[in-house]
Amino acid sequence: MKKEYIIPIFVPHLGCPNCCVFCNQTKISGQEKQVTKEDVKNTIDYYLKHFKDDNKYVEVAFFGGSFTGIDENVQNELLETAYEYIKEGKVNSIRISTRPDYINKEILKRLKKYKVKTIELGVQSTNNYILAKSKRGHTFEDVRQASKLIRKYGFVLGHQMMIGLPESTELDEITTAKNLIKLKPKIVRIYPVLVIKNTELEEMYKKGEYIPLSLNQAVERSKEVVKLFNDKKIEVIRIGLQNTEEITDPNIKGSQVVAGPYHPAFRQLVESSMWYDSILEKIKKINTKVVKIKILANPININNIIGHKKENILKLKDIYDLDVVVEENENISPGKFEIEILRTYEDLLENN
């Protein structure tokens, strides 16, 4: 199996026609200046030099901004630079992210020429009222049409959605996930809204017009959305913004995060909470009161079963007075687990 590598190249605000209330791309990406073909070449060379595996799949990814809204000559220049590495066999494909209202047949034909494989759309919500409140400048119909065209032209379709937009409820976000599922993306990213400095959302927050989600609320809402995508075998490739020097704890000097559900291991919080729910459901089906159990699972799942800073184990002990031992077992499929009862309440009574 080939090791997959991404070479990220950020194009902050390049091509974006407006500024959403939550957005400050230069702070989110950690990059102030615009990208040139020399930057692309230098970035690709740097990453290729540090990739160790011989059996690898390498993708150049243009993130941030709205790639297909860039001046066409600049687009072609950046794509051509990356495409040279594909022709040399050093890179396998290209990925871009863009707005749904910046997709049409002519654009897709041009992207095909440069061997672009994946197109991610910044959807954020499928509720037109919430899109308008966030000043997205597009509608759900734009998302629907763009998604249909992208799939028709044979690209891998990706969607990005947000949790906690102004006036968005948990029901709105579940509805967004269900609407996106109908459009058949292969991959999805889920971002809880953070209040970033120098954005309209920061002003709304300071005036009390926007209240960000708590960390627990963001985890719970994200969890419900992830379940929907998992059920339909749609891969969730990111949950939460990438931790950087700018996107970090608001209490750290230099952080551009003012407020909101920031956590450096947000994805683990979400996935660990999902594991906790599954484990608790299985425990409740045991037809006797247990005081100590062993959970056996594939090594790949152990960290999430234990939880961030052993949160799941501690919570089971604190709430249910249940001792838990976790053990690796490679014979158990990833995503599955088994429970062995080590001690019951009746055992305790007999010993006393």
C-alpha cells in the first residue's frame, strides 16, 4: 500500500470575491504574501526532498482562497509548475479548493488539462439564510450545480462544512450533512467556527451579537455530523482547523484566535466521544452490573478508546464506578471492539 503525502501550497484570499464574516485567510493559513510559480517550485522541491518512502503517492494541494477565481493566467502558471512534476513522475496529482460559484464547464476542462484530480468546495452550510448571514455570496443551488458538474467531469468531489456559524443550530448542521450526502462527495472536512482577529465575526462577538460554541457543544455537534458521513462511507479527512502558531490557544501570545472551541486535538475529542458512546451502549446491554471490564481493540483505535488524557477511562470510573483495562488485539478489525467482563458486582459481594 502506497504512503500518501500532501504538499500544501496556500493561496490566501487570492481570487476570493468577498470576505465572509468568519474569514481572515492570511491568519488561518499563516501566510501574508501571495504565491508565485517560484514559491510553488521551491515548496514542492522541499517536500519531495524530505519524503522517505519509495512507494508513495504524492499530491500537490492548493488550499485557501478560491483557486478558480484567480486570474486565469496566474492559475495556469501555478498549475503548469505543479504539472511539470507530474510529467516527470515525481508527483501523482493536484488538488484545489474553491468556491461553488466559481465552477463551470470551461474551468473544469482547463483543470483536466493539468491533471487536477480533486476539487474541494467550500460549502459551509446548505441553509441559504445562514449562508447570507455569513456573507458567503453563494447559495445552496450553486453548491448543487457545481457538485454535479465536478462529478460529471470525473473529478473527486470534496466538501467543506462548518459547525457553529451565526444563527446555525445543530439541526441546521445535521440537515447540511444530509444534503451534502445526497450530492455524493468522496471526502469531507468539518470545521468548528473560531472567532479570528480582524474579522467581522470578531466585531459581532465583541458586541454580543455572536456567541461561539463551547468546546463540548462543538464536539457533540461534530460527532453527530461525522456519524452521518461514516454511515454513508464518506471519508472525513479533517475535523477542526490545523494547529499553527496563529491558530492556537487564545491564551498563547501571538494567537489569532479570539474565542471559540479551539483544541489542538479536536478530532481526537470527537472520535473519542464517539467511541465512548459505543462502549457505554455495549456495557448497558450486559445483563449484570459490572465493576471491571477489559476492552480489546485493534492497536489503531486504542488512543481514541482511552480518550484524550485518558478522558474516557476516567469518565467511566467517575460516573459509573467502572474500572477499565484496554488491551491491543490485532485480530480485531479496525473500528470494532470486544468487551471481557473481569469482575461483577456479585463477585464483590461473594468476596466480602
